[in-house]
Amino acid sequence: MQDRIREYVLATLTEMNYDVSEVTGDTDLGPAGLDLESLALADLSVQVEDEFGVKFDLDEMENTALMTLDEFTADVAARIAAAAAPAVSGSPA
């Protein structure tokens, strides 16, 4: 799942006109790497929310800027798993 998320994030960043040719899993999303500004981070987050059915709070945007690509995709994968857990166990949400 994390690979699929990573492919989606890279494709989305490409559509947003970011050069991802040298991006690795260790590349920071914020100033030390891709240098995504807050609006770009918000746009990326909304697109990831729509694609994978997860939700980010507004106050999480600062933390997202400090994450590497691998940390971000792992976070999204964990959110997907957490959202699916109640449905899998059969307990009410």
C-alpha cells in the first residue's frame, strides 16, 4: 500500500509542477527538500484525502512539512489501516 501511496504522491507533485526526478524516500517535503509551501502541502493533503479516504487536521500541516516522503506515505498508510480497522473487526465506528 505504501508503494501505491508513494506513486500517487509523486504523480500528484508532478502535476503540481514540482520536479521529482531526484526525490527519494528520504527527501523532506518542506524547506530542506522539495520546499513545498503551505498552500502546496494543503493541496497535496486534500488530493491524498480524496484518493485514499483519510483526513488531515489543519494543525497537522506543520508536521507534514517536517516529514520525509517515506514518513508521509507511512503516515497515510497507517491512517488507511486505522480507518479500516473498525470495519474489519466488525465493531461499530
